[in-house]
Amino acid sequence: MLVRSDSLDIVRNLAVEEYLLGRSAPEPVLFLYRSSPAVVIGRNQNPWRERDPDLLAASGVGLARRISGGGAVYHDPGNLNVALVTPRADYDPGRLFGLVLDTLREIGVAGTPMNKSSLALAGRKFSGSAFRLGRERALHHCTLLVSSDLDRLRRALRPSLAGLTTRAVASVPAEVMNLGEAVPALDCEALAAALEGRFRATVGATETRHAETFPGEVLAATEARLRGWDWLYGDTPDFELVVPMSGGEVALHVHRGRIAAVRDADPARTAALEGTLLGARFLSPEMRVCVPGQIVA
């Protein structure tokens, strides 16, 4: 089955991916979509480390957490997202890469694997991928930079907090490029059509559906969870950070996105800070934060 989305809402499209992963069906599914500008972090990442929240808020770039692992990626309408859902027993990361690379060769682009999760052209990355294994089905998805705003990408993925102590997965920076540099006439729609053609030739005749035809109540419930603070921030692996404050520094331990412990050299000040900060959302008005990493006493 081929699935297309008319929505540029990244959370809506991530909800569709999750719906496709949860379906009990034997056939492979290829899902193609684009989204408005957004940073999408991996399931086990720290959102405060992976992007600059002030920049994102000021420039209208969204933030989302996906159900797969891997590093942070930037989405915008110049980036084509490709998701392949198969029975779990048939999962093979080479299947999606083969589909993409074979399609690109047909249009004159000799892409190659850069590592186990990325594709590149002449040493520059144009695609990153991640996967999620469900109970019965597997999801492997990737980005394809076609005509993205690379300057905005680099700014959006600039981390704002340094010195975090955490087991959260860190993104690995790489030099990136648009496929449009190699094929100037290429756009996302042309690449999507080429991928669909290759997919049909590989798996045989297959139906095409629009994501908008899937159960609205199911997608709405998944969307609500993916948009919620508990998923986006509260699911962050524990971390510690030393931040400056008036008269010294304070060490914070953050559990599920909230301040769980405060340590200061002065026991009296520790007690006072605990009364203010314990249980507060990290970097929120509850903490009385003026800029990331600085607490106003």
C-alpha cells in the first residue's frame, strides 16, 4: 500500500506513522509526507540539548519527538520524509536504503551509505534514518533533503545547553547537502513520484490511500499524546546540569523533565531552592528562568 499525506503538520504525520506501525496487515506500506519547519528529536534524546528553544520559538520552527531512536533532524517543505512499514519478520534496513538508492540512480544521483543510518553524496549527508520495531510490524523511516533551507537547518539544530550529564542519545553533526544541488530540476513531488514508481515495480500493484482517510479518533488520540508535555519533555532520560545563579552555582538533577534534586554548597540556600524548584518543570516559568541555564533568585 502507498500512503500520501496532504498535511504539513509534523505531529499529525508522526501519528500516521504510529498508526501504520500498529496495524495488523501483511503487506508493506510506503508512506510519503512533508512538514512545516520543525526539529524532530529521537525517542531517547534530550530536547534541551538538541536545539535552541529561543531560536525555535522566535523563528516559528516546531519541535516534536518521534517514536523511533536516532538523532535530531530538521524538517521543512523542502524535505521529503519516507517511511517503510513491513511485518517485523521482514524488517531489513537495507530495504528502505535500497529503494531510495535505486530510485536516485534512475534520476542520475549516485548516493551511497555514509554509515548504518545515513546516506550521502560525495561525502555530504542528504538523508538520515531511524527505526522502531513494533510487536508485529517494523517502521524504518528517513529524511531526504531535496530543497531544504540549510542555513535554517544549521541554526535550528544548534544546541543551547552544554555540560549536561546524561545517558540520552546525542546527535552526530555532519555536513549536509540538498539533492537539488545534483539535479537542479528535482523537487519533492518528482522524487515522491519516482519512489512510488520504484515501490510499485518492487512489490507489484498496490493501492494508494490518503492519510486523511484513516480513523480520525485514533489519530486524534495519538496526536494529543505526541503534542503533550509529558511526551515531548517528560519522557527525557534523567540528566544533571550545573547552572549559574546569584552568588554561585547550583546542581540540578532532572527526572522526567522536572527538578528532582537541588545541590548547593550552602545548606541553607539548598533548602530555600528546594522549596522553590522541586517538582518544577525544567526551564519553565515555574523555575523563574529568564534565559536557558540561568536561574533568577
